[in-house]
Amino acid sequence: MNYRHAYHAGNFADVVKHVVLSRLVEYLKQKDKAFRVIDTHAGVGRYDLSSTEAQKTGEWQGGIGRLVDAALDGPAAALLAPY
């Protein structure tokens, strides 16, 4: 399978993955002991959502695109705060 993340960066699955990861890290930071995070499947690190690849699928619009200008309050704002 040929997978290029540039076509899928910022989609709903990416948002879910990053929200869960950021919440886990925030939880681990509550402990007095040190911890290490090693990302064995990291990609480029930053993706241009205006790139040809991202614009071809437009998947980011249904993910991070929905959060960019969203007026979040209450539980949603608290959940996404670390993200």
C-alpha cells in the first residue's frame, strides 16, 4: 500500500489521534515521575494544508478545518485545551 500522509493530514482521524495523545501526555505530567514519549511513526512533523496534496482530497476540512473557527465552550473546550 502506498500511503502519503500529505493527502490525509488534518483529517478527522488525525484530530482524534492528536487529542487523545495530548490528553495522555497531560495526564502523565500530573505524576512526579519522569516519562518519555517516543513517536515511532512520526511523519514530516508539519504539513501545509494549502499544498496540492491536501487540497486534492480536502480531508482536513472535515477535521482540523472544523475546529479552527469553532466557538467551543464547556466540555469541548476543556477536552481540546491541550491540543
